[in-house]
Amino acid sequence: MAIFSYIAKTNEGKEVRSSLEGSTRLEALESLRKKGLTVIDLYSAEEKSASQTKVQLEKKKQAAEESKKNKRKSFSFSSKVKMTDLAVFCRQLAISVNAGVPLRDAIEGIGMELEHPVLKRVSEDMVQQLHDGKSFSEVIAAHPKVFNEMFYGLTKVAEESGKLPETLSQLAAYLEKSDRLQRRIKAMAAYPMFIGVFFVIVCLIMTLFILPQFTDIFGGFGADLPFFTRLVFSVNNFFVNNFLLIFIGTVLFITAVVMYGKTESGSYRKDQLKLNMPYAGGCLKKYILARFCRSMSIMVNSGVPISNALEICADATGNQLVKRNVLGVREMIMTGNRIAASLDKAGIFPGLVVRMVSVGEDSGQLPEVLDNVSDLYEDQVEVSVMTSMALFEPLIICVFGAFILMLVLAIYLPIFTVSMNVR
């Protein structure tokens, strides 16, 4: 029997720091959950909580380095697997394992029917590694570009608890919901994006090919052109004569912005600007909070301690500003603060999230509450995107019409002027 030290919270929010005996870490975790405690951190008595975090980070770095070495030996998984394909793979795996099919046989059978080339090669490599005696979580860790930290963390806990079928079903449901929301957003944005691209193409054709022809024609008349026509033609001539410089300058500017966005400070500032955008920033924030709450719900419901769950879910947000705040919340919880109070102090989480998490803490139903909050924000995001796309369509049509009207007036005003002079 090993001795485990733990930090937990009661339903009243009181912090408990003590230790207990257990044959495994998971047995100790289950014992604490049966007592109605929310586990913040759990570690063996020989380790220090501060050093445990460092060891975990070192393991992650080593796993990433080992995966890079493995790629040189076997395959190159450079292409990104879409969430739709990953959701289907995870659902098929969950169904097979729930039906009693051995894990290796299930992955091998699914891999034979996969059409996605990268995911097919990944499944073949997973089968080989499982055949070599590696655990499922180690196999998952070897492919960080396909399976994220949350996937790895949940499979590791599931292996220890023997609840792999249930965990795979939860992961499949999470991926399906996320994929469904993304596909709805893309479907609603498809038509406005098509109109926008068509608008840009028409503008380039008019600017580069049609207007220069009328400029030469009107220049041969030797008559004074209207001010509006001269203004439009002058702007167009400047654009045509300097098109190459403008194009190169635009490409260099975009390249510089992208390169700066890949740096630590640039990534943080870019994500900060995204959240500060009018209207779109609020919609993006709700989408990120929905992902965060859904991830936290699955992690906590699967028995992952709050400290580990927050560390993993911080990466799942996909936003450096939110990630930094989530890690700050983790530090406050580790020092004895309530989860809801820590979220409130971070300043980035809305009052709704803080109040609902407080209810979940007091009632001992934190996973269920987080799930409900995620559903609420996902619905709000869908409604917001639907509304904005409905307004964007007529707006871009009006802009497109105004631009065409401006060009038509610039072309026809000289014709009207010449005809009046002839009379």
C-alpha cells in the first residue's frame, strides 16, 4: 500500500490537505471522490507538489522529442487530420471497444477502412506500437499532431481506472459536438465568403483591364473630363502603375505579421486583439469558453484532478491570453482559493461562468454544470454567427453595388458631357 498526499475541497469550499493509503493512485482518487471531495491535486508522499509539475512538463517535452525521433524511423505525419475524421475514428473505436473487441484488433480493423491517408498511417503505426508492448496512452503520446494533450490525459487516466470504453465514448461525443459547431459556422459563412471573393476578383478585372481601356479612349477626345472621372482614373492609374510594388509590399507585410504572430509575444498580442475585436471578439470568446467548459467537464468527470485538468485545458483553449489566465487560476486554486473565486479574480471569465461553477462546487456536480454552460455558449455562438452572416450578406452586396455604380458613373459621365457639347 502506497501513501498519497492530496489537496481537496469540500462541498462547502473548505480546503483539506491530508494523506491516505491506496494500492494505486486511481484507488486513492476514487476513495476521495466517494467522500464528496473535489480533488485539486494528488501525489505520492515521496514527491513534492512543486516538483511534480516540473516532472510532468519534462515528460511532455521528452515525449515530443521521442515522437520526432519515431517519425524519422517510420512515417512523416505532417498533414493535419480534420476534426471530422478524428471524431469518426474515435466513435468507431469507442463502439468497437464497448462491444468487447480488443483494442489492437479494433484499431487495425478501423484502419483498414480509413480513407484519410495520414490517419490510416497513424492507425497502422499505433497497431505496431501496441504489438511491441506499449500502452495505449504511450501510443497516443507518440502522435501529438493528431491527438492533443486532453486525448492523452484522458486515455492515461482511463487505462489506470479500466474505464477506457466510457472515456472513448466521452471523447467521441466531445469531438462530434465540436465538429458539428465548426461545420455549422463554416456552412453559414460559405455564401458570404463566396460573394466576398467574387467581389475582389471583379474589382481586380475592372481595375487592371477595363478602366485602363476607357482611360486611353477618353484621352483621345482631348476634352475636359468631369472631376469625378478624373479622380477615379487617377486612383486607378496609380494602382495599375504600382501594382507590382503594392503586391510585393502586401506580401511582405503579411509575411512579417505571420512571422511575428508565431513568436511568444506576437502570439499573445494577436490573440488579445482577436478578443478585443468589436462583436466578433465577443463571439470568439464564447466559443473559447464553450471549448474550455466542455474539456473541463470531461476531465473532471473522468477523475482527473483539477490542477492537471486546468493545465491540459489551458492548451485546449487555443488562445494565449485565455491560456495564461487559466494557468493563473490554477495557481490560485493550488494556494487554497475556491475554483469560482479564482475564476472571478482572473477577470476574463464572465459572471455566468463564475456563478455556475460556484453552484457546481457547492452541489458537487461540477462536470454537469460545466456541460450545461458549454451547451449555452455553443447555442449563443451559433445564433451570433447566424445573425452576423445574415447581416453581412446584404452589406457586402451593397458595397459591391456601390463600387460598380462608382465605376459606371466614372465611365458614363464623360459620354454624357461629350453628347451635351455636341448638341
